[in-house]
Amino acid sequence: MVFASRFAPAGALIAGLVLSAATQPAFAQGQVTVYCSILEEQCREGAAMFEKATGIKVSMVRKSTGEVYAQVKAEASNPRGDVWWGGPGEPHLQAADEGLLDEYKSPKLPELHDWAQRHAEQATFRTNGIYLGALGIGYNTEVLKKKGIAAPKCWADLLDPKLRDEVQIADPSSSGTAYVFLATTVQRLGEEKGFEFLKDLHKNISQYTKSGIAPVKAAALGETAVGIAFIHDMLTQKLQGAPIETVAPCEGTGYETGSVSIIKGGKNPEAARKFVDFTLSPDAQNINAKLKINSIPSNKNALLSPDAPKFAEMKLIDYDTPRWGSPAERSRLLKKFDSEVKALPR
């Protein structure tokens, strides 16, 4: 298995290639290049499992969802990747509408929950749902206690001046997580009031990170008091001992339909289809339970962690994934966020 992140030095990548060639099993049946937008631990575990089961060599590159979308679009005339694994569905849907993804009806589809089957149908089978994750607030209890700040329960609480430079969220241009927050805010409040809220929140943002998981890890380490991200990612940090508490905001929150897609024009279409079948299987989705990652799996036979967020106990908005994943709407919102919010002084 070759595994690269955008931070890996060239020497490490060459060493990985040599090691992979030396250890590749004799029954190898090809290769597949996967752009991975879930946690790096999941990427590694999944690649190893797939190689062991099929003998197909995996070249795995871990990047945030927005970065993968940009790369797939930039490489459209000469695709280097075969599969895009993970990340919220909106960028996948935009890529599908722009003709960057291939249609594929996996034989695993009947095993999926209704919401995942609907997601595939809405995308005319150019992407598939692999998990659900609700957006929320994670806060470091020790930091808030030390600073004398009340624990947030609602989105509106994040506008408290006491939280100046104490809130982190990713940049929606590079992070699918942050784009879900942007779209949730606009859908929840309407566009005018939604952008007023984002401008007010901007005053308390210490930084817009590149990756959606970064604010969670910063909160876990006490580098920031509050992170905005998916609740299951925050719970992973809590289960590992971090002083993190999570909340589904009182006004209502949106959610992601994590997706997997085949890149159109990829060099290894047969291996790509096999990899997608793998991601939709219970074995692949049980990686989450093994690593204590508590998203909701799409396969009915996959394990559901007892620590997973209880969707039935949350106030969820009627989040319109197809609309916010359309090329025109997503591009427009991102451009408006950059010019009207991110460009403001703090």
C-alpha cells in the first residue's frame, strides 16, 4: 500500500513506493488510486483491508473534501485518481453535475438504508452514501472553566464576546464539514440573516483551518475553547480521554451524507468499482466501530456503536443536500463567504 498525504516529503513517498513493491502479494490483480477525505486512520485501515482481500494495490492520498474536489476538477482532462472516498456529499454532487464522476450501481445498494439509497438515486448513481454525521459544537470543559465562560448550547451562544478568538471552524472552500455549516446557517436563518450571523461569528474565529477535523483536535488539546465540526468526530476525541463535551445546537442543525464516488476517466475502472463495493460493505464500515469513530453507517448490517450520536434526540433541519450540492449554489455561496465574511478584519 502506498499512502501519501499532502504533507509527506518526497523521500518518504519514494520509500513507500519501494516498500509497497517489495511487500505486494503474489496474487496482486492491479492497482487503484484513492483520494481519501475521511480520517487518516480510516484511510489506512481500509486500504490495508482491501489490499489483503483482493490483492489490488492501493495508492492512497488523504486530503480534505474541498481539496479533492479541486484536484478532481483540475485533473479532468487526465485523471490521476480512480476513487474519491469520504467527505460530505455536496462536493461529490457538484462533481457529479459537472460530469467529473462515473455512474455505477453497486450490487451492495440493496443492503443500504433508505437514506443512502435515496442519495444514490438523487445523484443518478454517480455517488453513494456511506455514513451520516450531524453537525454540532464541541467545547473544552477545562478551557471554558478556566476562562469563566458558560458552555454553549445553541448556535447563538457562539456570538458571546467572551469567546473572542476562542472558536475554530474550517474554511468552507477546502472543507466539506465547514461547507455543511455554511449551508446549514443559510438554510436555518435565510441568506440575509444567515450571513449576518456568519459576520458576527467571524469576530470570534481564531482561524479558518484547512481540514474539518482540525478544530476538533485543537479543542481536544485546549488550543481553542470551541470547535465546530461533526459530532461523531468530537466523540472520538472524548472517548480517547479529551475533556470535550458536545452539543447539537438548540435551534436545529444540519448533517452530512458521507459519500464515495468513481472518478470519470480513471485509469483503473474495474478496480475502482471493486473498491466502491468494499466501502459499502459491512467489513469496511465496521472500521468506524473498531476505531471508535461514531458516524452512522449506511449498510444495514454494519455495526452501530452504542456511543454514536442519537439522531432521534436532536433537532435536525430538513437539510437539502441536492440543492446545496448543486454547482451553481455551492460556487455562489463559497464566493459570497470569501468576499463578505472571510475578508473582514477581526
